[in-house]
Amino acid sequence: MADFLKKNERQDTVAAPEDLGIDFDELMRKYDTEARFRTPSGWQMKLILALTVAMSAFHFYTAGFGLLAAQKQGAVHIAFALALVFLLYPARSKMSKEGDIPIYDMVLAVLATVPLVYLVTQIDTIAMTRSGLPTTADITMGFMMMVFLLEATRRISNPVLPILAVIALLYCYFGKNMPGMLLHRGFSIKRIVNHMYLGTEGIFGTPLEVSSTFVFMFILFGSVLEKTGMGRFIIDLSLALAGWSTGGPAKVAVVASGLMGTISGSSVANVCTTGMFTIPLMKSVGYKPYFAGAVEAVASTGGQIMPPVMGAGAFIMAQMLGVGYLKVALAAVVPALLYYFAVIVQVHFEANRLGLKGLPLAQLPRIGKLMAEKGFLMIPLVAIVYLLVSGYTPLMAAYGGILVSLFLSWGYCGLMRILSARAKNARFARLEQSSLESLLTPRRIIQAFDAGARGALSVACACACVGIVVGTGTLTGLALKIAQGVVQLAHTMAAIVPAGQEIISVDKVQLIFTLFFTMCASILLGTGLPTTANFIVTSTMAAPALFELGVPRLAAYMFVFYFGIAADLTPPVALAAYAGAGIAGDDPMKTGFTAFKLALAGFLVPYIYVYNPILLFIDATPLAMIQAVITALIGVYLLAMCTIGHYKTTLAWPLRAVALVGAVGLLDPGTTTDIVGVVILVSIHLIQTIICRHKKA
């Protein structure tokens, strides 16, 4: 058994990049800043491993046996993160990933923890004796904390978020000299540092609180699942479900990336994980390389809006709304399915246009055999859903999911071994071997704890750093001013267009302009940011404009979350698309624009659920929900026809324009527009059918 486990120790990898002639590590380092870490050896490697495992063990223990006070929990969490970032990530991304950690980074790693140790030991005294009256030591430690945090975030992410935080700090100080609506009375350095470091609306606000509890545990849960071979199972299951259909490999990419999104929160990581398998497969059946890379990018980006993980954004959204996580996850289900429906429909139309068929059934896994051998891997996911529905917090659900994974791995393996020994037939022997491949050995558990901590570093730094931006909004009222500016601009633009009837208590025209401007702002603000920081920034800066117009808070947050993530597909900084281009071996910009085109049908979805919040289960009745889903599907279907330019055969430009009108018309949740949309779809179907018959004749 030991020999078998050693031989199969790395069976959890999804594909073998070296077989494709691709340097997987180099590709990740190029497009994913989190992958640009050092790989030291000897005692330094053991030190890093000890710290990562200790970080995961701390969070696992506190999740099961009781959290510390919020600021203390956050301080320990970010202390681990800062120390590991300085040890793992060089000051410049072009520095070699090999070699020892320089002395200065070791010193920085130690110094970065000093303000946090100070906070943990002094926070009770500060709260009871000098709240609002910080000492020189308090301010010095706060200033050190912000400097180390900004540098660590720059190293593991990119300069965008630290620059945004620095601008926010400068605005706090120099706001008294700003023009127009940006003017405020200005704040002293002492007041700014006190607000950001010692308060609960700055660095140690809601984002870091959620990162140090829910988010970390779900990242750790995903790491544990990956070590059981979940990635390989998802690929095989997707092949069995969709590989046989028209354009099967592309649909496999869509299904696999959507499923992978349930345990992963990074679009670039999703591309590099599933894309190593799906992109070469798409190319092998006739898809153009740039199209294959674009499909994988669009599908992988959608994984961030797929419950239950949703790139960790759902947990912060729930905290900001003051509702249960389950309500947010439930609201995300229909939009996520509509997004993937849009992608699959476009892939199908493109496959029809190119005449691409599916894969032979003989080459595909049999779903019955696959579920019999590996279906038990889904039990932890089922357990998490059950715990959430039963009323447990996301923290306890993730903790329970990890325990289920551990017990299931050993229990199932032991059971199959007993059955195989007693029955002595080939079937149970295969089941025993399959269980051994998924067994969480002590070594794999350590690897999972190591990977979980590493995966949480960027989220921790981003949440702490973006706390500065959020703190600026609460200190100066900037968010409200931006919201008022966007609404005023939309009102000015709406005055040019004839007004229509009202919807959601505002004029349709004004709302559509506000949505458009908010979409642009969300894409711009989300450029280059990790998912969690992305949502926090867009929800703080862009969403309030929608609140001003009476859009439900949940719908507004989902809207900006959706388009903030879309920044990964939008040139010129389409990181997910560029990663797909790297695997496909094609032009990054061409892949990026193709990905943007494929995502256009999905871009309709947020507009639909803002105009029709029933899709988010807001005041939903069964009949209204059914009507809303059907009309949304028709709208997405029509827009997919328009973007691809193909249905049964090539779609002429006049018909594409009609399809676009029908899709946009279905934004309005009314019986008249619904009937018009159905009529347009039926008309296009009949016209295309007649054209096809004429061609055959």
C-alpha cells in the first residue's frame, strides 16, 4: 500500500503540462501574480512550510473551537500573511524564483509582524483606556502597518490596489484643497492612522474579518478537495456529460470550468487548471486556437460567480448586506446558470458554423463507472450544502466539509479494502485502487494545509489593503459623492432621450444610463484586482449610485460584482484571456477580444436581474419566477445568435439586428415585450428553416 501511495502521490494533478510542450509554472508566473513566488530549499523551505501549516492549523482550530475577538483574529491572520509574503515573494517580479531568501526580506518579514503583535497585546488596553486618543506608539505602529501592508500587497498582487490605497490616503489629508464635490474638511495624519489601524472601519474592517474566518476556511476546503483528485474527477465528469455533443470539447471546457469554480476563486488559476486539458482538446477537433483560449477564459471567469465559493465575494456580500450567506448563494444560482447557458449556446452556434462534431463515445468516460469509482468525492460538497441549509454558519459548514473529507477518505478506503479482500473480484479491486488514489495521507494533508495558506495570502492582503479604500469612504463620505455624481450624469443624459414609463421607482432611461456608467466603472475599477478586493472596491465606489435609484441592494451588489469580474475578459488587461492565449499559443489581444465577444451575451444577464429582481429570488412567486427565467433564456439566446451570427445557418445582418432588438426588449419584465421576444425567436427559426431547406434543395 505504501508503494502504491508513493507512486500515485501526484495523481491529483489535472494534466501533464510537459506533455503539451508548455511550461506550466512559467505560464502561471506570467499571468498570475500569486504564482511568482520563490522556491527556496533546505531550512528555508522547511520554515515556510512550518509557517503555512501553522497558519492553516490556527484557522482550522479557531473555526472548530472558537474564534478570537474580531480584531485579534484579523491581526493574527494578516501577521501570518505578511510574514509569508515577504518570505515567498521577491521585491521585483523579474527576480529569479530560485535561490535563498535574502536577509533583508527575512528582516522585513519579522518587522511586518511587530505592529500586529502590538495590536493583539494592546487592543484591550486601547479600547478600555484611550479609545480615540492614540499615543505616539499607537500611531507609529499604525504607520508601520500601512507601509508593510502596501508593499506586501504590491508584491503578491500588482501595483493597482496599493496605488489606489495611497491615493485614498492622500485624499483623506488633502481633501480640503480639492475642487467641487470632492471637497471635505481634511484630516490630520494622526486621525487618519487612528481610523485605519485602530478602528473597525479601516484595515481591520469587514473585508479582513471575513477573510480571516469564512474565506480562509473555504480556500482550505478547496485545497483539501484538490488533494483528493477532485480536479481530475471534474474533467472526467464534464467529458462524460458533454463530450459527445456538437462541439463537445468546448462544452467540456464550459462545464468543467463551471464545476471547478465551486472550489476555486481565481479565473486565471481556473484557466491554467482546466485549460491545460480542454484547450488542446478543442484545438484537436478544429477550433481555432484563439477561440479555444477565449472559450476557456470566459468559462473560467464565470466560475467566480458560481456558488458556493464565488471567489469569496459571496461571504463579504452577505456580511455587508447583513443577511445569511445562503441567501446570497441562492440569489447567485440563476444568474450563474444564465451566464453558462449563454456561453454554451454561443459555443454550440460556433460549432454548427464550423461543422464540428463531438468526440466518439468510445473515447469518453462512462458516467456510471465514473460515479461508481469516484462519485464519493462529491459527498463533501453535498455535506457543505446540507450544513448551510440546516442553518450552520459558512465557517462551520467549511469546517464540517473538511472533517467529512478527512473521515470519508479514510473510511471509504478502509471499507473498499475490506470488501475487496472478502469479495475477491475485479470490481472491488478497482474501487479499492480508486479510493487509494484519493486517500488523504498525512503528506497530502500537509500539502493541502500548505496550499490553503498560500492560496489565502493574496486574499488576506487585498482585503486588508482595500480596507484603506473603504475606510476613506466612511471617513470622507466619498462613496456617496461619487454616487450622486453618477446619478446626476445619468439624469443629464436621460434628459436628451424621450422619457418612458417608470420602473423600480425611477425613469427607465435614467436607470439604463446609470447601469451603463456603473458597468463601465466596475470594469475599470476591477482591472487587475483579485476577486475579493474587486468586489469590495466596486461595491463601495460604484454600487451606491444604484442605491440612489431604488435598485435593491442585493441586485446592485450582484451587478457590480458581475462586471468587476468581467474585467478579466476585457482588453487591454484581460488576464484570464491572456492566460488562455498562452496555453493555446495564439495572439493574446485576439483571444481577449474573442473572449469579450463571447461574454457579451452573458453581459445581458445583470441588466435582466436589475430590471427583474425576481431572478435573485427577491419577492419571487413560482409563476413569476418561471416567466422571468424563460424570458431571460430567450433574451440570452437571441443575443448569442447576434454575437455569433449563426443559428441553423449564417444569420444575415438584418436578422442579427432584429435578434439584438428582441434581446434588449426582454430587459423590460412585461407581457408585451415577452411576446415580442418569443415572436422574434419563432420568426428567425422559421426563416432559417426555410433557408436551410432551400439550400438543400
